[in-house]
Amino acid sequence: MTKTTVLTIFSALILFAGTSMAFELLPQAEALKGQGVPSAKFGIGTKGVVCGDKLCSEVEKEQPKKVKKESTEPKKKEEVKTEPKKKEVKTETKPTDPTKKESIKTEKKDSEKDKIAQKTAAEKQRYDELTLPPRTIVTKTITSMQDSGLGHENHQLAIIFPPSDKVYRGMLTYVASEPVQLVALHGPLAPGEEQGQAIWSPDGETKFALTFIPKNTAAGTWHFAGNAIAVHTMNEEPFTISYTAAYRERALSNVVKSETITSSQDPGLGHENHQIAVLLPPRDRAYFGTLGFAASEPVQLVALHGPLQPGQEQGQAIWSPDGETKFGLTFIDKDTSSGTWQFAGHAIAVHTMNQEPFTISYSIATGQ
């Protein structure tokens, strides 16, 4: 074996031993490297080590260092639920008059009270018409007696219903032994209320207005309303009467009245020179009832129907306070100062074509 051969073999052994040691230390270096310890400290570097077709040291130089990029996405702001702020509007506060405030409050309260009062009155009126007392039916035969009224001492009177502070309203069917007259009394009157109407009084102090209907028939039917009901003759001899009466005795209310009033100027267009006494004012629901009256002069009876819709006034008599609101007009010229009337309508009144006021005493009751 030559010297050259020996040197070659020795060199190969040294190279093999170095390579083996490097492979043994490489796993330990990689493990320590994972823990953040550089491999160079352990005698293992990348210099001279082949990484692919280049030395690993050259590859490390070529690779740019990794820089942690900050996220370009805008950070999401925390959503905070807040109520939108109301814009404050600056208003100039003017000094207020406390008296004026109190006045407005008082007017408001008065207005509310008026509305409540009107509603209450309407409800009471409706109640009065719907909750009627029971109808009473009587059948009797009686004999007349001397009339106790001043100035009627030589007359005969048969009292059907005596004076009451309520209103009798009903129907009388009768047959008498001779022709008779029908009588209804209204009152008693307050002092000074007797202003030309017929009066009946038992003592000169207590006075009633007198509805006197000279039927002068021995049999008939009569719808009446008054504070007292009787049958009368101007003879001195008594008479006999048999009758059946169906009636109710009604307490006073907005739709049941017994009073004395004075007329005023008629507000209807074309009626400016006339006089009218409104007994039941206009309303939506029609009235139905009976009127007994005694006036200081002959009167006409009035019932209004409506108000009418546009175009409904086609030739019939019309009453209107302003030319726009129009009512159909029932106009009955009784040509008498006393009488009874069974009516239906949206308003009830008594009328004259004179300019001077008149006085009327009456009893009126509505409902079936």
C-alpha cells in the first residue's frame, strides 16, 4: 500500500467521522432552535451546509425577514345604542298673566260643565220619554155638582181628575145626559201671570188658566193635557156622565211642562212682524204628545219638520231662521184662544201674525 493510498483512506475516515458527528448533533440543534436557542452556539451553523442547489447560508441571506403585518381592516367600533338627542328649540318665554290663566281654566271648566249639563239634560229627557209611568184606565159614572169657581156659581161641573202639581195626559171617551163642554185647568198661576187668558179660581187668590172647549155634544172623545180635567154645563140642573179614561199622571220635566210664557218676535225669515211662543225647541228626534192651552188672544199652532235636505223644499210651506236651515211648516189657524192639540214634529210652537206679544198658559206632555 502506497503512501498516497494511505493518506486518501485517512482523509476519507476523517470526513466520515465529521459527517457522522454532524448528523448526531443536528436533531439536538433543531430542538433547541425551537426553544429559541441559536444553533451556532452548539457549533452547528448553516455555513457550508447545502440547501438544495445552494448553501443554506446563502438562502438565509436571500429570504427577506418576515415583518408582522398589521391588519388593514378597520377595527370594529363597539356599537353603543344611544337614543337620538332631541333638538332643543329655544323659545322665548313671555311673562303670562296669572289672572288670564285662571280665566282660561275657568272657561274650560265652565265649557265642560255645560257639555255635561247638556248631555245630562238630553239623557234625562230621553229617560223621561222612555220610562213612562204605567197607564191607568178607569171607567166611571158620576153626577155633576155646582161649579165652585167664582162667576160659575150657576153652572154644573163633573170633576174627572182633581187639581195636581203633575200633568194629566190621556184620552177621555164619554156619554152624558145632555150636551157638555170640556175643561182643562193649567196652574196654579204665579202672581201677575194672568194676562188676558181665561181664568178659573175657587177663591180669587188661587188662579188657574182655563181651557174651555164648547163641544156641546152629549158624546165624544177628547185627547187632553192639564193639571185638572172636568166636564161642564152652563145649566143649574145636574147631569150624569159615564166615561172611560186612559191616562198617565206625569211629573214635570223638559218634555212635560205646565207654565205661562210671553211670546217674542218670530226669528223666521218673512215672519219678522209676527209673534211666536216656542213650547218645545227643535231637536233631532221628533216629539209626539198633547197640548192644552189658554192664550190671551186667538193663536195659530205650529209644528216644524226637519231640517230639510237641500232641494227638499218643493212647494210646501217653509220656516227658516237664516235662509240655509229650513224646516217644513205645519201651520194650523185655530182661530181660538184655548184648546187642545195632539201633535207630532221636531219643534212645537204657538204663533200670531200680530206685532204685540201675547201670553199663553199651557200644559204639554210627550211620549206614547
